[in-house]
Amino acid sequence: MWSADGKRIAYAANTQKPQGIFWQFADGSGLPERLTTTSDEAHQDYPESFSRDGKVLSFARVRPPLGQDAWSLWTMRLDATERTPALFFDLPTSNEFGSQFSPDGKWMAYASNASPQGGEPTAFAIYMQPYPPTGAKYQISQTGGAWPIWSPDGRELIYRLNGGGVSGQRLHTVTVSTLPVPTFGAEQTLPIQGFLPVVNNREYDVFPDGKQFVMVFPVNRQDSGAVPAAQINAVLNWTEELKTRVPVKAR
């Protein structure tokens, strides 16, 4: 995922044990810098969101064993002298993931299957909490949901609703107002269907202007006319064109 200033890319990797979150300059310069580590090699960290000012990273920490994974939400201040992870939200009987900072940095949206009554886990739903956490929690969706994202203006939350198979995937949206107290509109279905769900990842995003989505669709999707036949194209002398597009810096 991109850092807030667009200069770095943060990612999870296990090339250095234990697995953790690293980031590196997007132009490939410099060496990767480790952001998170853990004394338990069974834990795995995955970056999820940067605050808009770039000072805080939210991430999910997975605690195996396999088949009984427990996901919890953590944050880390990147402007601190010592980058120490801070627990944002964790319940031993549920899973939380998909944390996303609001554009103003004052709220965190995420998915959770915690029971409102504190019992056994229920179906996943979208929730919102203040950041830093105060103990307050607001349930946004009533019909399920996962992998929330904010609209660029912070007035909507958009999330995926699984309906079984590619044809059953839906995006829902809810209007959000946080002043003077959080209030939410009714859930609405967006006219986007047939996109490809990706396990344990979000396969969609909103453009910064808030007017377009970027999605993952199956390669055989047929929206307009016949799908072109698969073919292989060979490009000759591509290095010469590359030199004209990206001039070599003087050494």
C-alpha cells in the first residue's frame, strides 16, 4: 500500500524472520525498512491504512494456529522516536480487520464479527470507532460487510457484501456524519456487479476525486461485445524506446 505522501510502499514480507511490515521508497532506491516485528514468529502483520497526514499506520495482526486465526487491529506512530505498536481493538472471541482511517484522521472503520451482546461471534459487519480509541463503538452495517473504505470527502463508507460467487458480490454505501454525534444513513447498493472477490484482501478502491472506482474483474467478463481472442504480442527494440522515455541519469 502507498504511504500518504506517495513516496513509499508498505508491505508484509517474511524474507526476514519473523514476518513483519516493511516499507521502501517507491522508486526502488534505498533498502527496505522494517516497521513491525514480534517475538512470536507465528504472528503475522499486514498493513491496512495510513492516516492522511502520514503519521500513523494501522495494521492487522494475525495470531494462528491455522484454521483458528484471530485478527486484531493495531496502530503505530511513524513520527515517534520509538515506533512501538499500540493495540487499537482486540476481542479474544472475534476477528477485526480492514482498518481504514477517515480522511480527517479522527475515526477508524473496520470489519468485525464481534457479538453486540459479547457472546459467540456473529456475521461480519462494519463498525466505526474514534481515533485514538475512547471505548465508543458504532455499528454501521446491518446486513454484513467487509473491507470498508471512506469516500475522499469522508461522507460515505463503502464496503463489500458477499453474496456467493462473482455474480453475488455487491458494494454497499452508507452516508456518515460525525458532528455533533455520529449518525448514519440507510444502506444503499452501488450499481457495480460481477467483480472478483479476493480472499483476505480488498480488490477495489476509490479515485481521489471520488468519481471513479478501480476494481478487479474476471478476465472473461463480457460487458460490451465479444471478448477479444487471447494472443501474444512481441515488442522489438523496446529498450531503445525505454531510453527515450526515461533518460539515463549522468553518472
